[in-house]
Amino acid sequence: MTHYHLPKNITDILNTNQRSDDNTFQELIRQADYVPPNIELLIDAISALGMGKNILLKGPTGAGKTKFAETLSNLFRQPMFSINCSVDLDAESLMGFKTLAYQENKQVIEFVPGPVTSAMRDGTFLYIDEVNMAKPETLPLINGVLDYRRTVTNPFTNEIITAKEGFNVIAAINEGYVGTVPLNEALKNRFVVIDVPYLEGEQLKELIQTNTKLTDETIIDLFVTLSKDLVRAVSQGKLAEDAASIRALLDACDLSVLIPPKRAILRAIVDKLDEEREQEFVKNVAETLF
């Protein structure tokens, strides 16, 4: 677990809000291994969640938004149910579904709760990944979940569910991707927005050292420089965001333990890019470093 140097008032928020007397869904609490570019990101997220507010993590792909959410789950000792949004997301994916079951040799209809229903009933965190990938008509179903009402009517059972204390929503978006749609104002206004940038410099070096098998400090420094060059190219519009994904960079670091770094970069980063121009750009950057 990563140790964070948090101010006393933020530690007090965690101590006050931590789930301590319930062992249910413990398998849904992940590791706290997110390395924030600056500690204020973590402080602001903890502050918002401690006040019962929903947070929206906004940033490029591979910047660590899911790791960020998992770390918050760990710090609050709160299990976290997850939803991965897509155009196929429907009410059943959110709320649950009816199925046939047997009780005392009799066939009955049972309702199997979905992630929204489970998180609300148990007072846990709910993580909605790539929330702007969902169809615009799907998410309004949970508008009431996200505001002061903290309630939803289950369309399959007509049950009105009110969230138990401890329930909070963390959502994440990658903006500008194919298949995404802008969040409408009604939905966006239900969140406190936290911009999650790429890791750089010493923080990225620490992440490589703690999350990959690469130990050669010289090679690690070169990968940190590679990432800096790719992030700059993305900001200048020369590359798609995928090229600067920290997740892909960590894969390349792992592979470089067994194969040459340039080939590791080819497999983990270059071959994922669609445009030949972008592929050549990344290969040229790698050639100058390795």
C-alpha cells in the first residue's frame, strides 16, 4: 500500500467516515497504490467524498483514474461496485434483473440486484467508468441517485430505494473519444470535477519502480523521458492521447526486462496507434533515447 502524507483534518475525515464494523464485500476493496501528481488531488477528493458529494475524475486515458478511485475506496475502507459504460448499457446493467429460482421445490421469480441497487442498499461506493460512453437516455434513470434525494425507483420491482449512509458515486470520463457524448449539464452539475493529469518526473519514476519489474535506474529514467516527450507531443496535437497512456508505458517497462526496450515500446505503445504517421513519430522518439 502507498503511504500518503495527509493533513490532520483530512486524516480525521477518513477516520470519521471509514467503514469499520462490517466485513461484507471486503473483496471489493482494492489496493491503495495510486501515485498522485500532487497531493492536493487526493485531499480534494477525500474532502468531497467526506461531505457526501459525488466526484467526477476527468482526464486522458491511462492517467490512473481507476487506480485513483480504487485508492479512495481503500482509504475509506469502502467496498466499491463498478459499472463500465458502453452503448449497450441498459437499465438491467444498472439496477439488476429478474430470474427464475426455486424455493421449497416451487418455481419463483427472484430479483438479482445490479451494482446501483447493491451499492445503495449496502452504503458502499459506486464507480461509473467512462460515464460519457453511455447512451444519453440511460443515465437519467439514476439522476435521483446522484442528487440530495439519494433515491431511485427500481423499474423492475417498483421498489423505491433510498441509499444507506456511506453511499457515494465516483465517475470517470475520457473526453473527445469516439463513441463518447458530452455530459448534459443536469448530470455534470451533480458532481465535483477533479482533473487527473498524466504522471511525470519523480512521481512517474516512483510508479515504475513500485508497479513494474524494471529495476535498471538508467532505463527507468529513459522511460520517464520518453513519457515526457509523448505527453508534450499529445499537448501539441501531434499524437493521440493513447500514445501517452501511463498504462501502456508500464507495460513497456515490464516487457523491457526480457526484450529490448525499443521492441517493448513497439509492442506496448506503437502497435496500438492507428495512424502510420503517429507510429513513426513514437518510433523516432524511442530511437533517440534507446
